[in-house]
Amino acid sequence: MTTTTPKLSVWTKLIYGYGEWGLASFGTLRQIFYAIFLTDTVGLDARLASVAALIGVIWDAINDPVVGTISDRLKTRWGRRRPFLLFFSIPYGLGFLLLWWAPPIDNQIVLTIVVMLAYMLSDTFQTLVVVPYYALTPEIAPDYDQRTSLTGFRMFFNLLASLATAVLGPMIVKSTVSGGGTAQQGYLAVAALFGGLAAIPFLLIGLVIRERYADAAEADRVVPFRQTVRTAWSNIPFRFATGLYMLNWITFDLVALMLPFFLTYWVARGDRLAKVNLFGESFTLESAVLGLLLITAVVALPFWTWLARKLSKRVAYMIGMSFWAVVQLILFTAQPGQVDFVLVLAVLAGISVSTAHVLPDAIFPDVIEWDELRTGRRHEGIYYGVKNFVRKLTGALAIFLALQVLGWFGYVSPDQGAAVFQQSDSALAAMRFLTGPMGALLLVSAIAMAWFYPLTRERHTRIRALLERRRQRAARPPAP
């Protein structure tokens, strides 16, 4: 029982995948540097900084599903998703500056409120672009393996942008400080550069990509919002895919945002301007570690895409995550000054980071057809609204967890002019635990969720065949 689907052109995959450059620029900067920016540049108490991020995600609970529902019901001559990309790309780019602004306010409570509002506004612009963009995936690539291929193109640009921001971000900030400027000026320069570049791919996608299912009849089939949410929750594969997605990304977010703390205060012994020689060039320690990790992830990307086709997305994911969990446990044994050891572990971790980027996003679209088979409707917008909410929830939870723990274990925001700053033994122990064993524990939980995920390649193929028969019967003219 098979169906044939027109293959996506390489050009379409490249243009659509290019959108991940804009998303990853925003995401990587926030994942890795936002927590240490709030504590060391804005000057917020770690516990208050975590509260600002967590309250911001409450707004996510409203705007992500709402934008998804609106995009499902929108009727325009350009389709349902493309108008969002065309009209909100530039505001999304400008939102970068809001996120990386350090308000000149001394009162900690007022400062927390202002940071929270800036976070919420920036997040709203992100939602208006991200949800429609992701909702295009099952529309332009309905086939099981084509989705893996399309996601592979997306993750190539994702990892490329992550590499650029992870390496250039700290270099720009620290070179600004070394040149007599402030860290705030450095962060704003990074935000302006990558915010401007982030708007371009979404404008291009809005102009070029066409929607397979953007027809008026589908948009007319309005279902109440609460009923749509209940339908999504009753979708069993969706529950597993969402759980896997959440555990996957909270691990990545937690490890990513703890790395600057771990590298600066544990490995570099508090040297905030620490550098390392790599391939004959001088890099900041964060740039070197993150650069090696992400370069390896880009190189390993074709391997995981191939393995997913060979074995299945679920099995390949479990293999990759198991390897990464072992690396995280080994990282816990790293001692101060062991820079070369940490660099080797960064390469090993990068092998599996590809898996974490590609396969959860390749697995998630398959739940759309399961829902369509049960309900007779396609709700890409609401599903990707929920998915985007979960993605940002993981980031907020990671920030909240990490900063609360650091705050309770005695983390102190350093003076702006201090090149070397020591933390307490308890704060250092918390950094090590959150970076290593905690990450491994979350990865094991994600592996367990993947083990029970019910949609195999064979089941998805049968679902698509049944849907194709249904569409053919609906297209037949009525008997005379």
C-alpha cells in the first residue's frame, strides 16, 4: 500500500531550509548567552532573572496557539502562512535589539519588569514568524523520508547559523570590552548584525515558497479553538512527539546556557577574557568549544540523515542520544585548566548534537496525518503553535532552573570591570552538575520517550495511503 508524492526540488529545500538561519541566530544567542547576559551585563540577581524569563513564557502560552489557529484559518491569495513571513520578518529582526538591551535602571524589581516586557515583545515577533514557517513543513513535504531530507536542509542552516553566532558572538563582545567599550555595546552590535541577517530568509520564503494545502475550502472549516486543542491532546503520537521534543530541547538549552558559566568559572578559573590557540589562531574559550562542537555537528549531519533512512528516525535518535549522554557524564570529570580535554569532548558531543537538531523536527510532522485521518482536517498551525510554545518553554525552564540553582548556591554577579572573578565552591559544584549529570539524565528521559513513540515508517505509509484514497473518493464526481 504505497502512494507517490512529487519530490521536492533541491532549490525548494535550500530556500525553505534557509529560514533556519534566522531562527537559529535568535535561538542560539538566547540559548547560550542570555542567562550570563542577564547576570553579568544587565546586573540582575540570578533568581530574579529566572523569574523574568519564566513570566515571559506565560505569554507564550497565549500567543503560540493563537497565532497557529489564526494561520490555519487565514484566507488570502498568498496562502495561509506566507503573509506572516512577508509582514513580520523585519519586526522580528528588530526584536533582537530589544532582547539584548541592558536598561540603565538600578532598582532590581523595576529592572526585572522592564527585561520581562522586552522579552515578551521580542518573543511575540518571533511567534508571528516561527509558527507559520514551521507549519509549512508538512504542507510542502507530506512524505515520511522527504520530511527527513527537508529537515536535514533546515538543520544545515540551523547549525551554520548556530556556529556563526556561537563563535562570533563572544568574540565581538570581548573584543569590544578589550577595546575600551562595554559588554552592552558588544551585545547590541551582535544583535544588530544577526537581527538584520535574520529577516532576509523569511522575506525570501514568503516570496518563493508555495503552499500545497492552502485552499479556501480547508480554511473555511472553522473549528472552535478549545475543540482543536482537545483534538491535539487526544492525538497519542502527538503526546509522545511533544514529550520527546521537550526533553530533547531542555537538555540542549540547559547544557548550552551553562557552558559559558562552566567554561569561564570552572575550566578557566574565573578568567572572563580567557583565550585558546586553535589551528594557529586565537579564540575566546567559548568560541573555540562551541565552534568545534557545531562544526562537528554540521559534518555529522548527513550521517544521521542516512541512518534515519536506513533504520528509522526513532532508532537513529536513540543511538545518537545515548552517545551524547555518555559524553555529558565524562564532561563532569573535567578539571580546571584541562582545556584540551574539554575541546576533545566538544568534538564528541557535536557528533550527537546533529541528532538532537534533525530528528525531533523530522519526527514531529508525522502526527499531522494521524490527526487528519481521525478528524478529516489539517491543523498544522495549532500543532506547530503548540510545538513552538514547547520549544520556548524548554528555553525558559532551562533558564529558570539554571539561574535559580546558581542563585541558591551562591552565584554572585561580577563587577563589570573585573577580568578575573572567582565564584564559591558551592556555585562551581552547581555549574558542574547542571552541565554534566543533569544533561545526561534528561537525555535518558528523551530516549525513553522515543522508545514508546508509536508512529513507525510503515504505519505512517499506511496512514498516507488511506488519506490518499479518501481524497480520491472526495474528488470523484457524484454518480448521476
